[in-house]
Amino acid sequence: MKTPSPIRLLSAQLANQIAAGEVVERPASVVKELLENSLDAGATRIDLEVEQGGVRLIRLRDNGVGIAREDLALALSRHATSKIQVLDDLEAVSSLGFRGEALASISSVARLTLTSRTPEQSEAWSVRVEGRDMEPSLQPAAHPQGTSVEVKDLFFNTPARRKFLKTEKTEFAHLEEVVKRLALSRFDVGFSLMHNGKTLYQLKPALTEMEKERRLSQLLGGHFLEHALVIDMQAEASGLRLSGWMSRPTHSRSQPDQQYFFVNGRIIRDKVVNHAVRQAYQDVLFNGRHPAFVLFFELDPATVDVNVHPTKHEVRFRESRLVHDFIYRSLYRVIADLRPQDQVVSAS
Ligand code: ADP
Ligand code: MG
């Protein structure tokens, strides 16, 4: 007969590594978490430098609020967050992060250095951890206001995970896609991306329509904008709003590779949304063709649950029927406007 093994608490290190399995899949997931932290910190400029697809190095610098000296080490521990405190906060969370897991997870599977300076501090401080169960030590550093995070040698201590990484090219493609998504979600923030010493993007904050269109073209190619229709629909009663760009039916794609849907600024994939979009385009697109779009959907944060999955790519709408119909009708109205015979539908 099998006898029970004694029950023991996992070490913090091992618990973090297990949690990292959910949050940190590849360099792109690290970049997503770091960029979201910078945006949550109110950064207006984020510079990203990576080497070897992000496996060897990810270095990010922002000009956000920074992290106070006494909070630096805490920022690296699990379930440590400045973003929520009580369950009620979760009901109306507006920050991108809130689980307090990203930095702890990343630092358990890579060599991480966090350097920061708040506006009140006259000098910057730095903490460093190398995937071990050790107390991070504080060092004085030179840094302007804001935060830098350096992540080196991802999965250096978890070879099994490292084996799942693809080629440098593939890893970088995933990483670039993450940068694209976030750059599309925040036109007001400047982004730069450098890979192996080569600058790929240098996006200035885009405030005017012209600047926004320029960024769209830089990120999605000139043809996207050339064939895009502008949409901006609002429902007074429910407070729902859908705005952005959607492709003309004449400009469909063979892959659904240019579909960006943001809910309150957060990129998501959702069945309800997908269905509404498909239905709106159904009469005007051939089978197997896909529309391209960059759409921003806004609604009361209290009516949408973002805490469904650790990567927060999924959401749950409280009133999914209402959301579905609003999205469908809004898109359909723009498409129908192109065809006068179909103008009977209205997006109220
Ligand atoms: P979460 O984002 O879920 O709170 P993280 O592990 O990503 O958890 O970050 C932990 C905490 O570290 C954040 O709540 C925030 O206070 C601080 N932090 C992380 N990155 C930055 C940054 N770039 N600028 C300012 N503060 C940061
Ligand atoms: Mg975070």
C-alpha cells in the first residue's frame, strides 16, 4: 500500500516558477507584462531593446511614476501590487495589471534587474535577482525619473521550458506583435523597439488624426489605412461606444491576422465579439475571407470581468446580448452605408 507523503509548503521560488508557467510562456509574454506595467505607471514614453528574439535580453525603460526605494524589493514578490487592495477594487479595475504576479514570475525564471527613481527621490535605486531564493539587495544607480527593467537569459534555470522556445525569428515575431498591440491601444504614448541593435519602430505620441493614421500605417502597412472605413458609434442609453477603423468589404484578407479589438483599452479575444463581427460582414465577404480592423470598444468597467485568465486576454460581459447586438449593428451600419439599398438598419 502507498503511504502518504508529508505535506510541505512550497518555497517561494518554486511557487513563483509554477505561477510563471501561466504568465511567462516566451519573451513576448515578458514584454507584454513589462509594457503593461509601464502604461499603468503613466509612462508617456517607452523604449524597448531586445537581443536574440528577447531570449538573451529584454531591456525596457519608461518615464512613468517610478517605484520608491522601499518598495523595490516588494515589487518583486508575489501578490504584491499597488493597483488593488480590496475585492471591490477588482470590480472596477482600470489598470492593465492587478495580480501582482508578473515581476515575481519573471524574476523566478530569468536574471532580472529593476532600477527606478520617483520624482521625490534625488537618486535612483536598483534591485537584482537571479532566479534564486535570495533577498534582493539594493544598490544606488544612475537613472532619470521612471523605471528600467532588464531581463536576461530567460529560462536559464528551467531548461525544460527553454526547450519550448522557437527560433529567434519566431520569438521576435511574437514579441513584435505584442508591441504592435500595445502601440495601437495607446496612441498617446511614444514607443520604440530595437532588435539586435537595429531600430524597427520609433513611434512618437500620436494625438491628431493625422498622427494616428501615420502610426496605423507604420504598424499595419499603408494598405490597411487605404482600405479602411472610420467608425464611431455610441449608444446613449447603455453608454457603449465603438470606434476605430474597419476594412472595406472589398479589402478582405486570407488570414485573420489584422484584427485588433480593444475593450476599455485592453486587447481581447472573445467569442461574442467574433460572432458579432462575422455576422456584420457575412453578406459582403466570401467564405474563408477575413476583415481587418482596429476597434476600440468602451463600456462601464463594472459590467465586464477581466479577471478570467492570468494573461487577461479573455473577458466576460455581464450583458453579452446587448454587447453583441451593439457591435453587430454598429459595424453593419457602416457597411450598409456603402450600399444604399441596405440603409434600413440603424445602430441605436
Ligand atoms: P501588477 O502589475 O499586477 O501589480 P507586477 O508584478 O507586474 O504586478 O508589478 C508589481 C508592482 O510593481 C506594481 O503593482 C507596481 O506598483 C510596480 N511596478 C512594476 N513595474 C513598474 C513600472 N514600470 N513603473 C512603476 N511601477 C512599477
Ligand atoms: Mg503587471
